[in-house]
Amino acid sequence: MARGKKERSILISEKAELSIVVPIKLDLLAILLGASIETFPNESISKLFGNREGNIIYPIIAFPYQVADRTRQSVDFENDGANDVNLYLRKFLGLKLMGDHHSHPYGREGMSLELSDEDIKDMRNSVNEFQTPYLSLVTAIRRYNTRELRMVSTENGEIVLAYGRYSTRTAGYQLNQKNGRIKRVKLRLET
Ligand SMILES: [Zn+2]
């Protein structure tokens, strides 16, 4: 995700800290992957609404932005429509804005699940605007070809899903406003 700027991948930390487990329901993941597929080979961007208990975020509903300026490595969704829809959803869903999701379409340069410096900046801005903690999900998506469904929650906290013409890996990051740290969380797929 980025606001009109090109993304560059950087490392958050050498080691993933996976002490926090975030449950992801399959129907929520399907919406996020659907948005990633629709906009491929450009980026998708969605907002996540849900609840939290203590440090654990429970994303329940996703709203993929339909109007945005997209490229392979950025998406600019800052417009009046996006602001209006955030206000509307928060008013009527009875849920809080808990984070966002965006895709990293694999290009020849091979984008990964690592957050870019733009992603980190956006995450910090979102936390200031909304609340802590803040969840950011990233899906690395590339072309594939299989009729066999592969769906796995991996040991390192990713969800791998391959089907049809796409293969995806999804990872999660959480930002703690108190100490400003971003850490990887473990995603657990709930079917
Ligand atoms: Zn990104």
C-alpha cells in the first residue's frame, strides 16, 4: 500500500515474533483474495472492521476500495469517497476500524510479504488517526495454474492459498502504539 509513491521493500526485523495469533475466517480471506485477484497485476486495498480483546484483533468484515489509482506497486485511495465510506461503515456496522489489507502482486522484481517503508508510514499514520493496536494484512499474489485447492496455515504464521490461476501467501503485522513497534503476528485460518 502506498499513497501514490512507489514501494520499496525493507525488513522489519530479522525474526518474526509470532506470539500474537489473529484468527482469520475463510469468508473474510475470500473477500480479500477476491479483491487482490480482481485488481491483479495492480495492488488492492481494503479496510478491515472488527473487534478486539486486549491485544488481539478480530477482523470480521472487509471493505475493498473500488475507486483508487492503482499501479503494480502503489495504490492511492485518498479521495472523498473513501472518507465517506469509512464514516458510513463505522456508523452502521457497529464495528471498529481495525486495520487494512493490501496486495503485493509479484512482478519480475519479485515483491515479497515484507512491509515497504510506505506501508510502515501508512500504518503509523493510521494508528494516530484511529486506535491501537492496528492490524495490517499483506497478500503476495502471483499467477499459478492448478485445479487442486491448497489451503494451509503455515508454521511461520502465513496463510497459503492456491487455486485456479493464482497462488497467494498472506501475512499479518500489528503495530503497538505504546512502544511504536511493528511485529509479525501469526494468522490462523478458521474454516
Ligand atoms: Zn505493501
